[in-house]
Amino acid sequence: MPLPQPPVALATPEGALLRETGPGSTDADLVASTRAGDGAAQAMLYRRHAATVLAVATRLLGRHADAEDVAQDSFVVAFTSLSQLRDDKLFRAWLLRITVHNVHRRFRKRKLLRKLGLDRGEDDATLAQQALPGVGAEDRAELRKLDAVLNDMPTNERSAWVLRHVEGFEPKEAADALDVSLATIKRWIASADARVSAHVQLGAAHALEKPGDATEVSDV
Amino acid sequence: MSELRKPLRDSLRDPATHARLDAVWQRVETRVTGRRQNEIGKPLLIAFLIAATAALIVLMPKRATAPGPIASHHLAAPAAVASALTLSDGQAIAELAVANDGAERALTLSDGSRVSLTPGTRVRPLSSTPEALVLEVAEGRARFEVGPQGGRAFRVRADQLEVSVVGTGFSVAIEGDQVHVEVQHGRVRVRGPNVPGGEVLLSAAQTLSVRSARPVEPAAAPAAVPWPKRRP
């Protein structure tokens, strides 16, 4: 069945309209409706967060097929485990945590397959391959170097750096997704920054994270 | 120094294309629906196994000690089965209709449930057994006040929609190329090919309107509706 259109579009003769589940609904409203069996609310939650989940999985894994599998698994786990979500308002953070957890599992599987010589996957969504047409040859070369540096990085630092500097997450949201404290995420990002800047020259819109910056330390 | 600026996604293609998002959604929906059906099926299987085991425990010793025909009092009494619904005067439920120029008509069924038909409405029974009453709203608007049915299912169909009832008041209407289900009180489950997600649970004061399957028109292309912008 195709993904139902949002109610704004469904208010036409071609579609269906379920009132009270509109784009203005909060995640908490939609989670409650999904628990009660409302398929439209579930579709709305997917529509709202799928792009972020798929982008995060693709940036981290560098492969479209793997990223689609992870996005699929993450939504299935989320939709079938909603009873475990303690605060409905935190659906997005919880979903991203599931996503990153699934990505890390995929990394471990890939590592094992590589050791056994069985990894047949193709990296078809690296940063260099995903560069927009307007990106120059020099910058593409920098992106290739960046891909190589990220590949050699510990998984946690790589994920922290990608969430922060590729996808533009705030440190708190990246910390939530990786299920660590703000201090830890800043330390990982700073460490990753040091590795990246040793090989790649990037302009910095974000201030570099320094471990000492963490004035607020909380376990998420 | 490179021209690249953080966040780098501003210099990268968005991997979340409509086609990929829709493809993932198809697989998510299939798996989530499958799991729910398994969750529903497991308790039924367990209940069946428990009942079968209990039946074996009851019947086996008697067979060992008293061979021959089993006396009727050794058999479990048949479960109480509700009788098929009729009209309140005992007549079988036949096609109910009110002409366009007629007056609104209200009928009471044998269990006290009520069906009200507005002018220009035709309702016909598709099935009436002790296990289920299935009515079809062929045209017009009908309102239902349904009491608890015990083990009997009470379902109303309209076009390709099916509304399953558990003690509730609701109306079903066919207007042009739209089918409307409105719940006054209680809850109903609505299934159909044009229902978002295939099935929704409607509560009091909620209305579901779906396109009728009768005029065959292609559905709106999903890509026509923009996906929400990503955060951050």
C-alpha cells in the first residue's frame, strides 16, 4: 500500500481524510494514536522522521542498500516497541538512538564479513560520491580524503563527527542518538576533529568541540 | 583551504529521495502489519492448545475406565451460542430501504440495536447467522446504535470499507465518490484499500472519509506531496 498522503493533501476527492491527525499533531499525539491502532498516525510519524533516519544511516554507512535496510529495521523496531517508550515526546530521539544502534550493528557485521573475505557490498554513497554537481574537483578530493579518514576512525568518534559536522546535529541531539553524555560526545567530536584536520582542510561553520566546553554533563 | 563548510550536507545530495522513502515505507508497513497479525495469532494458538489439552484430560480417563459410547453427560455442554439477529417483531432481516421522497425510518433489532435510514437509503443483509450479522449500505446514509454483541460480530460494509462494531453508535454514508464513517460514541475499526494504513480505529467524534472505489481513477502520485524538511 502506498504511503498515505498527509491530511492536507488527502482533503481531495482522490484520497482519505482522518481528522484529528494532522500535520499540526505533536509526536506525542501521533505516538498515542499509533498505539491505539491508528495507521494514519503511524504513517505520519514515518513521513515526519524518515528523511532524517535515512540520511543519518546513509551518511554513516556509505551504502544506499545498507542504509535502507537500517531505516526499515529502525522503524519496525520503533513501531512494534512503542510500549517501551517512556516519554512519547522523545520519539524522535529514541528513533535516532535505535537507528544509530542498528548502524553500529551493521558496522560490526561488515567488519566480520571483511575479515572472512565475504563482504560483497559496494560503497555507493560515500561523501565524495554524494557531492553536489557544483562541488569542485579540489573539494571532491578533500571529500575522498575525509571518507578515508572516517573509515579508519573508531566507530563512536566517526558517528559523533558525522552527526555533528555532516548532518549538522546539535551536540545534545548527537549525544542522545549515541546514548552518551554531552561531555562524552564533545570529547569524541574533538578527538575526531583532530584526526580529520590532520588530513583534510575544511572550513568551519561550527566551532570545534572541546572536551572542556562541557559545562552541562548529563547521562541521557 | 577547501570551500567545503560544515555541515557538509549542504554540499551533498540528499540521500532521502521520495522513491527511497516510499520504498522503505512499503517494507516497514508490510513487516509491522505482519508482526501485529502474529501477535494476534499467538494468543489464539495458545488458547487453542490449552483447550485441546483440557479436552484430552477430560476425555482420556473415561475412555480408559469405561469403554464404549460416551454418555452425553461426559461431554462438555455446548457453549451458549447467540441466535441470529432478527427485527424486533421476530421477522428475518431483509433489505431495508427508504425512497427518496420517504420519511426517515428507524428499525429495532431483536437485541435492541437500532438502524436509522435517511431518505434515499438502501441497506441489505449480506449475512445473518448466530456468529455474525453483516449489513451493506448500498446507497444513502444509515445510522447504527449497536449494543454489546456477546460473541457475535456486527459488521457494516459500504463500497470497499468494512466497519466492525463493538457497542457503539456510528453512521455510514455514501455521498458521490466518497464514503464517510462517523462515530458518535464508542469505537469502530474500519478496514479498506483506501484507508490510511489499511485499517484505522475510530473513536467518538472522529470521522473517516475515503474515496469510493467505484469510479476507477489513479491515486495521486506520492511524489506530488513534498516531504517535510529535515531537521536540524
